[in-house]
Amino acid sequence: MSNYGNDSIQSLGILGGVRAKPASIGLESHNHTFLEILGNSIDEFHAGYGSEIFISKNTDGSVTVRDFGRGVPMGKNSNGEYAYKKVFDLLWAGGKYKNNEEDGSDYKYSLGTNGVGATGSNYTSDFFTATSFKEDTIYTVRYNKGVEEVFSDEDNTGEKIGTEITWKPSEEVFRGKGEIDNDFIITTLEDQAIVNGGLKFVFFDMNTGLRTEYFYENGVSDFIKTMSNEEHVLTDVVSFSTEQKGKDNESDKDYRIKANIFFSFNRETSYKRYYHNSSWLENGGTPEDFIKNSFVYVIDKFLKENSLYNKNEKKISFDDISDSLIVVTSTYSTISLFTDQTKKKIGSDFMKQSITKWLREQLEVYFVENPNDADLILKQALVNKRSREKAEKTRLDVKKKLGGTVNNLTSRIDGFVGCKKSKNNIKPELIFVEGKSALGSTQQGRDANFQAIYALRGKILNCLKADYDKIFKNEIIIDMIKLLGCGIEVKSKHSKDLNTFDLNKLRWSKIIIITDADVDGFHIRTLILTAIYRLMPTLIEEGYIYIAESPLFTITTKKKEVFLAYNDREKDQLVSKLGNTINEIKRSKGLGENSAKMMWDTTMNPETRKLVKVMPTDVDKTLDAFELFLGDNLAGRKEYIEENLHHWIEDVVS
């Protein structure tokens, strides 16, 4: 029977309740306390006081934030009450509640307006020390798990005015998390430097001795410039600013908003970031709405007016625009618009309606006054749109081609010869050979228990130069994808949905490439490797791709002994070694002319074959080679030939 009764009702008290359930006042993590303390220092900067904030991660795991604002009020007020008790020891108490009044507050646009951040951080810490440097007096208070231990005041004999707070979140409150993560500190400071132009953040890591500064003199504009690759820039950074006054509903009181919009268009770079009262809106909200609405409306309008749409073409979407858009918004309000204490999203009907109307007007004026920029933006948006639609069509086509089961592949894929199922459940090998002429000898010379063969039908498509639409129309490539079974990896921003790669679905323990030991064979080998590199690079990175070296020369002695040479150097060494005992030197004319026994001995038998694993070492060098010899760099190829042809001519002559 339950013992629940009158004596079961307990009270944790305010301090105990906050420590037991910090989420009840919006503190979602130990890291969140850093935002609360830092936000107060940033508010001082916006009020016009202090242009530097120093942050240190201390050796005991605590964090110190020191600003050079006016110093948090900590002395006695006119009623004889100490102000620090309201700031650090009383929820819903602060000095930012009147910032929407006509006569104003010191904090017109404040990050913190709820009056719970400092107290909540104190309550949830193992220790919390706050020092206020005023002109004449230095006030210090120290708390232990939210309980005041020491308060003191002394004369200020030279310290710069401002506030310094040191605290360590309590592990017992935040489920074993007591140290604010360095990565979180760094990410936060990077963000705040962007949106608070002219405010310098200096971070000291006392554990490593590193000192790092985060500073953008012109804030967002400078940040966007660092992101834009000049080679792909379509427009310079454009900025619009406005301040407006209004209300969400008739019964509400008017409040003020401020909006700063920064954007640039770039062929390759896409970036979106929304801030409100300096806080990054991780979950977006109103700014995301007015950006999407305004850009789609204006760009669609100009596309129609300039007759740039094809007949019956669908309207542009924000995805088509954002693929080439770098946009950062920084909005402010004199009342809190955050949907909760985490400050990750805002909601405001007034802001959404008024800024959408205003931003549409600004964009229209910009397009009219900057026709060259407008032309570049419109054309790029259409390129993105049509590329996306083409990619979607390709995705559906590929899905259809690769759909269904893969049983009975032998009868459905021309040139494929399967193998028996391994008794030990070991994945078999798939061997790519050059053309059907090689299929006879390789098929006869293999071990059918674990070796399957796919004979390519001529030279395959150069996948480095072709776009995905052309690649996935190529039957040989589609057959290769089907046989491998692991799907594909696509690195196009318009074709992300084509990524179906799953290494666990690979059907083979090895993929082995065997081609003739001549120039044509090397070319085909390169094209196969290029296709794998473009569509399934993980297979190379994880070591599944091999090249089986086939002999170039067969040397027979008078005693009928047979020696194999895999290149000219090995042949010359054997000739020098065997001398007068040589009866015949025969150059290989292709895999198709090799006997089944020779194929087994040289390229099939795991005990005797020479396999070269294709490794991802020197990735950049390999990519450069692919781009040079198989890409569109015609001038580069000519230059290479001019500089290196003499080496090959000398080899031939010698």
C-alpha cells in the first residue's frame, strides 16, 4: 500500500529547487552558465562601456570573466539593502526591466532581461566569486553552492573599473559535468566577436598557456569577407539597417526593434546565421522567416520581370537562393522575444511583418541600383535551381536503376561471371578485367569458389570530367555500382540525396583490377580507379581496392624453364642473369592470350600473385594527377608533355 500522505509533501526551497532542477529556470547545461555571465559583460559594451572582455579557463576547472564596464552594483541602495543580494542571490531581480521605457534604461537592447542568469549560475555552482571594481571601492562576495560565505569592500587604489566573476559549475547539479568545455568557450567567443564589431575577446587557457584573441573591427562585414573565396564572389558585402517601433497585438505595449542584415552572394559558399541581442539563434525563428520570405519574393519578381524563367518553369525556392547566399542577421529588441531562457529562438509577429516589408523594399532598390550584381544573382539562382531539379531527376533515375533485389546478377549484367557461396561465409573477391577477350582465360584460371569476374565492355567513362547525370546514364558504371552493392558517395551540393553509401553492404572482401600490361591497359586501370575515386572513395580509404600485376614478358630457357618479368627492368635483369641459356623472350599480347594455368599462377592464386593495394596516401598529389591527366586542364597537360617527353624518348631510344 502507498505511504503517500500529508507528510510526503516536501519543499526544496528556491536554492535547493534550482540545484535539483536547473532546467526549471532555463539553465540547460553547465556550459549555459558561461553564456549568462558573458552576456552581462556584452550588455555593458552595448551600453557604451568597455571594449575588451578577458576570459580565462583556470587550472582548477573554473572560468573567470573580466570586463571593463561600470562594475555591477553591489553596495547599499537608498533603502539600506545591498544590491549584490538582488543580483546574485535573488531570482527575477535585475537592472534591465525598464529598457523599453521612453526615458530609457542603460540597457536599450540587452541580451539578459529575465533577471535569473547570474543568480542561476551562482546557485548551480560549487563556488561563485564576484568582484565589482568601482571608482572608489572594490566589492567582493563569495558563495559556496549558492550560500553566501564572505562579503567585503575595500578602497580601490588603482584597479580599472569593471566586473570580474569566477565560478565552477557543480558536477552534482549537471550530472557529472563541472568544467565548461573549451570548445564551447571558443565557439561562443568566435560567434560573439562576429556580431559585436569593435569588442575584443581575449581568452587565456591557464592549462596550456595559450592566449587567443577574437576580434572583428567591423563585425559581421569583416567576418563575411573572410568566408568568401574571392574566385567565387558574385557581390561585395551588402548591409541594411533599420530601427522600428510597434507591437504584436493591439493589447500589447509598443516596443522597439533593430535589425542589421548583412549578405553576399558566392558561387560556392553558403552560410546562414541569425543572432538576437547578440545570442546565436540556433533554432532560428523570426529572422529565418523574414530572410526566406524577402529573398524569394524579390528574386522571383525580378526573374519574372526579366523573362528569365523557361516556359512553365516552377518558381524559385529559398534552397536555390541559399546555395549561393552568405547571410548574417543581427536583431535587437527592447523586450525579450526569446521563446525560452536558452535564447535559441525568437518569435515576434511585429518583427516578422515589419522587417519583411522593409527588407523587400531594400532588396528591390538594391537590384535596381546594381543591375550587374542583380544579373549575376538571378542567373546563379537559376543555375542552382536547375541543377537541383536535374539532380533530383538523376536521383530518381538512379534509385530506379539500382532498385530491387540483386539476386541472379549473372543473367542481368553482361560480362559478369559469379562464384559459389563461400562455405566459411567469407566475402568473395570481385575481379575487373579488361574486355571480354580476357574473360575466357580468367574464367578458366580462377577459383570459382570465391572469385567472381566482371569483364568491362571497352573503355569506361572518364568519371572525373563527366557530371553525375551523364555518369548515371552509363550502363557500365551502373553495372559496377550494382555489383559492388555498397551504394555511392556524392559530393555535389545539389545531389546530396544521392548519397547511399554503406560499407557494410559491400559484397566483396577485395576488388581486384587486372588489365593488360601495356599503355591501353594502364589507361583502363586508371579509368576504373577514377570511377571508384569519384563515386566510392571510402573503398580506397579502407583498403578494398587492389591491382593485380600481370607479366609483360615470358622468358623461356633451353631447358624449358619459364621466367616472368613484369616490366622492362625485370626483363633486363633476367636477360643479364640467364645469358646464353635463353631460348625465347615473348612479350605479352594481352590477358586473352594467356593460358588458364598462367592466369592462375600470375594473377589469381593468392599464394603466388602480385597484388598492389591502392592506398589513400598522397591524396592531394593523386588528385592533382587525376585533374591534370583526366580533367579539363588542357594547358597543364601540354606543359607537362613539353617538360617530360624527353624522359620517355630517352627510355625508348635506350
